[in-house]
Amino acid sequence: MIERGTNRPPGFQTRAIHHGYEPKKFLGSVAPPIFMTSTYSFEGIADAAAVMAHEREGYLYGRESNPTQALLEARLANLEGAEACVVLASGMGAVGSLMLSLLSQGDEVVVHRTLYSNTYTLSRLALPRFGIKAVPVDLTDPGRLDGALTPRTRLVYFETPVNPTSEVIDIAAVARRAHAGGARVAVDSTFASPCVQRPIEHGADLVLHSLTKYINGHGDLLGGAVLGDAATIEQIRGNGLRYITGATLSPMAAFLVLRGMKTLSLRMRQHAASAAAVAEMLAAHPAVAWVRYPFLAGSREYEVAKKQMSLGSAMMAFGLKSGFAGAAAMMDRLRLVSRAVSLGDAESLIMHPASLTRARQKVYPDTRPAEGVTDDLIRLSVGLEDADDLLDDLAQALAAV
Ligand SMILES: Cc1ncc(COP(=O)(O)O)c(C=O)c1O
């Protein structure tokens, strides 16, 4: 029993609502203001110089910083347990700004063999153009990292849970090995959110999020974030954001993310409870060949997930015995679950990466499915609808295959 009136630090939910904001500084406005400005004026040359030298708090130009963004950055850093945060225009803005700020010609980055499709393309096609070598490794077995590290390895980069396979990677085990080899570790924690998993507590150096997903949670904007030590975040802001990608998050989007985050832990609990019910239903269904969900009892994922995730989140992958054709037939019959990319929204979303990739290859012939993404794999983001309605919809669609 916690004693009332002690100096106990506020909990996650309280900080998600209040951290870093004092209404009395803004005419008592309970909701934080949105600073819709692209530039800032100065009293004189000496005043501008003081801001540029960080001797006075102030702002120069909207590509680098803005007060609404600054509040979001302070709140995200607090929730993630990081020293600092930089927010960006999208998750890919975060991935690109991080890679291009921290890696140079001749460097190597070890990546998990399966990544979000566009991060996979970045590692396979874009980084080599700049003389940066991406080395794919199956990090679900952290021991494989040892053979992949070289004196040129600057970074070990992975998602956990992994998009779209829902594999879980042991953050502490990878971080120990990477640090012993002199490399830093960046974890894309988009599938979990800081409510469910905080990679820095397990030894990661940097954390990335697509704010587009659970953190905003309402499917109505794009955003990204990188979190870590203050010096590295300043490097990403000062290089990546300032003159490489320019991927600035708009003040309006920053405000909407702050609003969405107020209910993050409520949403994650509901997402996870419904996802667990769906994963169990799928695992027991005769048409289903396999299911991967971090908190599916008895699975390899669960053994790792329970060390680093407080809930299973709501992303899962599964395959039907009828493979590619079965996936298409099942998905076409769904009535409530939307056939759509993205994830972490109130609406349940389902996608079949193999059929999208095949179609995309007609326009972009160099498109390739990320390693480990099989033809039968279906990715499901369980939303906030009533779980019984979701179970009914999936059951009637599965009855067709
Ligand atoms: C794990 C992961 N990282 C990064 C991204 C990219 O985020 P955004 O779509 O906000 O650019 C996504 C998008 O789906 C993702 O799933």
C-alpha cells in the first residue's frame, strides 16, 4: 500500500497528461497552445546572438524547433526514460535523419534481417549509395551478432517487435554484445510504445518511434521521434533535421500527438486485452497454420517478451494453411476489419505484405519483400472495437477458407 502524501514520483499516465506543461505560463490554458509560426523575431543583434549561443531560451526557425514540438519532445523523453528527444515529420523522417546523422562513408550498420519495408529498402538500396554497408543478421539469435561486428560497425539497428513478423528480439542480450564490440544500439519500438516497452532500460542507446502509430493512436497524422542522450539528439537535430532531411513535424501535428498521448496507457491496455483474445482464437482455428504474437503463452516470443514488455501490444502475424490464396480470400470477406497498411489506430487494420509487394514491383521493379516475410504472412493490428465484434468478423471470414 502506497502512503499518501509522500514524494512518490508521478505514474506513467499522470506524466502522459501533465509532464512539462504549466498552464499558468500560458494564460491558464489547460490545453497547450499551438505555435503556428515559421520564424521568430529578436529584440536586436545581441539578443539573437544570445539565442544562437543557447545563452537565452529562444527559437530561431521552425525547421529546427518550435515550442509545441518542444513540449512533445520533453514529454516523450520523460515517458521513454531518455535524456532528450527530437520529433520529426514521419517515422521514416526519424529513421533517415538518424542514419544520415550518425553514419558516414566506410561505416557499417548491422540490421535485423527483417525490417519495416521502407527501412529495409533504405538499408538495401540507399545506404550503399553513400558508402555505408548494412549487414543483415538474424538477431532473434543474439549470438549471431558476434560474427557480424567489425571495427567499422557503428550501429546495431532493429525493431522489436519486428514489422511485420512480430518476432521479438532480446534487447539486453543484443546491447551487451554490441557494446562489447564498440557499437551503439538503436531500437525501433514503434510496435510497443513507451507504455509497453522502454528499450533504454534494457541497454539500448537510442529509441525510434513512428508517432503515426500507437503514440498518436488515432490514424490522423504522420510523425516520428528519436530519443537518447542529449549530445546525440542534438547531432540529429543539428545535422539530420537542419540540413540533410529537413523532416520537421508541424506544430499542429505535435499538438495532436500530445492530445493522443493522454490516453496512451488506457488504449494500450484495451488493445492488448483484445489482441490476446484474437491471438488465442487464431491459434486454435483449424484453418490457421501459425500465429506469432509476443504474449502468446508457450511461444519463443513470450519467453523474451515477458523480460522487456509489460503487455503484448496488439500486432500479430499469422498464416493460413491455404497460403497466399487463402489470405486473399479471407481478407476479401472481412466486414469490420479494414484492409489497410499502418497500425496502432482505433480501427483494426489488416494487410497481406506479399500481395502488396507483388503489385508494387510493377511500378518499382527493385521492390523486394524483406527477408523472413513469407507469402502467407498476414499482419493484423487489433484496434479498439469490441473484442467480440472482431472475433466474429475474423471467424466469419475464416469460415471461407
Ligand atoms: C516499425 C516501423 N518503423 C517506422 C515506420 C515508418 O513510419 P512512418 O509511416 O510514420 O514514416 C513504420 C511504418 O509503418 C513502422 O511500422
